[in-house]
Amino acid sequence: LRAGVLVAGAGLLPATASARTATAAPAPAAPALAGAGMNRVDGWRKVSGTADYPNDVAEPGMAHAALACSTIASGRITGIDTSGAESAPGVLAVLTHLNAPKVQRPPGEPPAPLQGDVVDHHGHYLAVVVARTPQQAAEAASLIEVDYEVRSPVVAIDDPRAPRAPAGTGTTRGDVPGALADSAVRYDATFTTPANTHNPMGLFSAVAGWDGPRLTVHSNSQGPSAMQESLAAAFELPAADVTVVAPFVGGGFGSALRTWPHVQLAALAAREVGLPVRLVLTRPQMFTGVGHRTGTVQRLRIGMDRDGTLRAIEHRSTQTAAVDDDNVDPVTSGTAVRYACANVATHDEQVRLTIPGPCSMRAPGEAQGNFALESAIDELSYQVGIDPIELRLRNFAATDQESGLPWSSNALRECYRRGAELFGWSRRPAQPRSLREGDELVGYGVATASFPFFGLPCEASVAVLADGTAVVRSSTAEIGTGSRTVITQLAAQRLGLEVGSVGFEIGDSRLPTAPLAGGSGLTGSLGAAVDAAVLRLWQGFLDLVADDPAAPLRGARVDQLAATGGRLHLVDDPATGETYAAMLARHGRGDLAADGAFDSSSHDVNGLSRAGAFGAQFVEVRVDADLGAVRVARIVSAIDGGRILNEKTARSQIIGGAVGGIGMALFEDTATDPGTGRITNATFADYLIPVNGDVPDHQVAFVGTPDRFNPVGVKGVGEVGLTGLPPAIANAIHHATGKRLRSLPMTLDQLL
Ligand code: MOS
């Protein structure tokens, strides 16, 4: 695949030589994609019930599993009585730590299930019960009797009993204490953010079956290839003996990045009973078994000159972690690079609690850290009497403050300008609590949004069939972001085919290896891999006709080619060429295929610039003057996501991110009872999320240019749209009421 790697950089954009010297100059405009604002290619399947979500998979003879979970958060199992469960109707097997086979713990994954008697969080799996029906399995699981040696749970971030340690992230530059002491304006405040739970609509499930030594699992996954590797490690199998299938996911937001223990339990159960087994988590189990956003306490100290120039920033964060699972959200990382500032110290600390393991959740770290930083900048704007946008412009970071590297592209200033214009920011009176309509206090708020962009190694294949249509293949997952659609568009454009003539097979670990669909990084990596595969496919066609006297393209080179209307032809002489179908037919071929790969480490621009998506997000809030109830009345987001492949799906990503941001700001709070360590609101009735009535009109404007960091020109739009919302809402609430809220979620009791 090396050749594919090498040509990846020569794709849709000239991303090579010029980028070395002129990363700040605008990149050339990329050609509009076919179907630029088209609907999702899989939309009709999703709304017609024909999309094959993992928990819809039914295998012949399939049995059903249910889990018994601990009702304590900390302690040891001293006795477990499964006799009632074993004799319950329909029960085929009951596995506990006393009889479960050994399962290895794969690198980076949570502890393997049923491997000991220690309980270190509420909801810890005690047993898996397999029965003929899901109801029989659930009933039998409820009959399991457990005796514990109970220890006191440690679940509060400020509990002095909890072990704490540096998280290994953070940076120091300049003289922070000195610059803080010298600053004319000083700021010191503490922010708290609670645990949030991802709550994808689709309940996570696993349908596992064994064919001799070979395991097949249908499961919710943001990366079937990663889950394949994880399961192979857990069961000590060759990777080739494990297949993971996940063409549709049902939502992820980060919770499907890992292989959680329930997947291993489904596989164990299936091996035990010699039948395929389906295990579907309950909604409460979704709160304890598949991760959550870590809670934080953050202290920000900032020194500023009277003219608004940032002199020093110190950002220290403590975040929650599980006793025996590793997750670090880079809470303070954004602070180190957001604004021009010579003296910066950031530090992340972890405190280990008897809670379920946290994991990445949409814009991990950036979401919590940006709430603190962008609230603080807003507070400072009042202290120095400078408009919040002007203050941000004065401290614009023209280069990456950590490395000194130029940005691969950065239209943040244009985001402020365009967003302010669309929002009507000039109508904002500087004085808080000065806008009122009837019983409602009205406030305007703005915040910078940002999310880093990076590439990951990725493979894809492209085949053209005898009828001139094409099939793209990659193991990647579609978690609802629109990847299936935009990659289909990219492939169609590159191949010179109609979008409807390109199929895209994904969600299966037997397909070419794609990275996790996460970190807003997939489209760039996969797009580049597809691009490379297309170029190698063209080479394949040239090889096919190399000795063919009837071939117009005999002797041509790939770099001379373009494709339109299903025809491969010379760029400079479009009349010279022929259709894919004609070449295949003349040579008696049913198809022609090629692999391609992208590896960011071999991509020219990597290491020469720093990439990221940016944005400015504006919010109007209405606060009931008597009751304190907060309503977000409208949102404007101006986003620099590099090249926008599909205006519609990209806009949906920004809107979806903002909905998550509203939830984080005003509603979401995974609450843990300090006495029992139990999550007290682990249902959709009790865990509040925004509903349609909480989500206002949201105007999204894309600014910026195709980026040079990635051959496709994108910078990722999956997460940036969340990051500005919590602080923009906090800043708008302050503007409306004069009250500064530094603790999420911002509930009405804080405003009375
Ligand atoms: Mo995202 S938290 O990388 O799925």
C-alpha cells in the first residue's frame, strides 16, 4: 500500500510544495462536490426501518443474555447464589466470576468481566445469564443473590480519601507567577462541570456467535477494526478469526470508541451455550457500562493588561477517573494554544473514584476546558471594558503558541466577523441586565469554538464493475455524522461518476482497515485513502490497456488523467479517453479494484503546521425574571472547518454539536449518590437532555478555505460545534441577568 500512501498527498488539492512556505496564504478553491448539499445516502434506510442496527440482528437459534449488576459501588463479592437463576424457565447458562473462563484485558480497555471478586463501581457486572428469550434471561438475572463485603464508596471529586495524580498532560512556558504578579488586571475563579452521559439512542448490544474457533460479533462500534483487535486480544485469537460487523451504530458520541465488557460477555455466553447470543444493555446499564464524560473542577488564573493584552494564564484542572481504567480528557490543552500569551501553565490531575469508567465524549476535554476559559475571557471583557469580540481579536494567536508552527489555516477572525454580522452583535448593549422584553431578561453571549484536527492511518479499496458503477470499501463506521454520504460524494467526484453509481460498503472488519470514527478525524483520513485508491485504480486501468492498440489511453500516465461521466480521459485532451466499462469489456474483466492508504505521518504538511477547526458561536438567551428559567432563543455559529464537503451534513454536525452543548450547559448531570455510589438519574425520565422545545433556530455559516494539512482539505466538523455553546450560554446569561454562573449545568436555582 506504500504507493497509495505516497500519492495520497497529490489528491484533490495541491497540498505539497507550496504549503511548506505559504501556509498562511489562502488555499485554492476546491471544486464543488457532486451533490454538494445532498441528503444522506443512507437516510431512507434509517427512517424506513431497513438500516441494520446491531440489536436488530437475529441469528437462527439465537439465545438471549441479560446481566446482573452490582448494587454497591465498592467492596468484594463474598457469596453469589445462582441456583434460582439456573432453575428458572428457559435458562441455558449462568456465568459468574466463579465459573467464567479467563478473558485477557486488551491494552487500553476496561478490566475484563467476571475475572475476580472486587467491585469498584456501581453496575459492575456480576453475572451473565443466557436463556431462550430476553424476558427469561432478565427474570433469571434478577434472581441472583449476592453477598458483599461493602466498603464506603468514594465518588466525590473533592473526597480527600481518593488517590490523585498528575494526568501526564500540561505545559509550562514563560514565567507565569511573575507575569501574574505584574499584571494590572487579575482574574482567579473556579469552575465545575459534572459527569455527562453520552446516551446514544441505540441501546448498545452485541450479537455474538462462534463457528468453531472463529468469532463473529455484531455490535455498536465506532471502529470495527479496533473492536476486532480488542476481541482478538481478549480471547487470544488471531485477528483473522474475529469478525466485527457494524454497518449502522445508533449513535456513539465517543461511547462506542472502546470495546466494553458486555461485548466480551456476549462472546463468552455464546461459546458457553454453543449458540449465537444477543445481549442488549438496558438504559440504566448504558449509564454504568459504556463510559461518560469526566467531571472536572478547574481553577483559572489570568493576568491581563488594561488594554486587554493577555499576560499570563494558569489553568489547573482536576478530573474524575475510575479506580482501574485509564481515560484522560485533555481539559486544559486548548488553553495552551487558544490565545497569544507568552506565559502559560496548564495542568491536569486525575482523582480515582469508585465510579464507572469515563471515556471520550464529543469534544472530550475541550468541552469542559473551553467552558472555563471562554467564560473567563468574557468576565475579563467587563473588567477591562472591552467588547468580548474585540478582546479576543486583540489576543488572536496567529501561530500555534506551543510549537510556534503556523496554523495550516485559521479563519477565526473571519468567524468572529461573519458571526457578529449574522447575529446582530452590534445591537448588544455593553451593560448587563439592560435588555428586557416583558417578563424576560435578554442576553447576548459569544465564545470561541475550537477543536484540534489530526490524521490517522487509514485504508480503503475502490472497485469499478463491468457496468461502470463503483464500490468503495472500508471497515469504518457511520455513527450518524454523514461519513457514508460525504465519502460516497468524494469517491464519485474522483471517479467521474454520478453519486448514485457509487456504492460504499462499511462497518465490517473484513474490509480495508479504517481508524476509529472519532476525534473529528475520519473524513480527512478516509477521504485521502479513497483518493489514493482511485489513483492506483487508474494506474490499474492504464496497466490493463498498456499493450492494447485499441485503447486511446495506451501509454498515458496517471498524472495526465481525469475522469468525468464514467470516462477516463486526458486532462489536456478530454476527447482522448474511454469509459471504464469499455476498457473492462474489451479485456474480459468483471471488475478492476485497487487499494489505497493514507498515513498522516508521511503526509508533507504534517509537522510543518498545526491544524484545527475554529468557530465563533453566538447565543441569545431569555431568562424568566421571576423564575430564573433559561431558554436559548437563537444561535449563530460561524465555523472554519476547512473544506466543506456537504453543506447539509456539515451543518447538521454543527447543529448536533450545539444541541449537545445546550445539554451540557443547562441540563445534563450524571448524579451519583454519595452514600451508595449509585447513579440516581440513570433513565431518560431523570437524566435531562434538550428536547425540540429547548433547541432554537440555529444559523450556521461556514467560512475559511480548504485546508492544506489534509489532502481532502477538511478539518473536521464533528466536535467543534459543541465547544463554544456552554460558555456562550453562560456569557449570555450573565449579560441578561448580571449573574455569573461557573458551575454546570446552569440551573434556575442558581439564578434566584
Ligand atoms: Mo468522538 S468523543 O472522538 O467519538
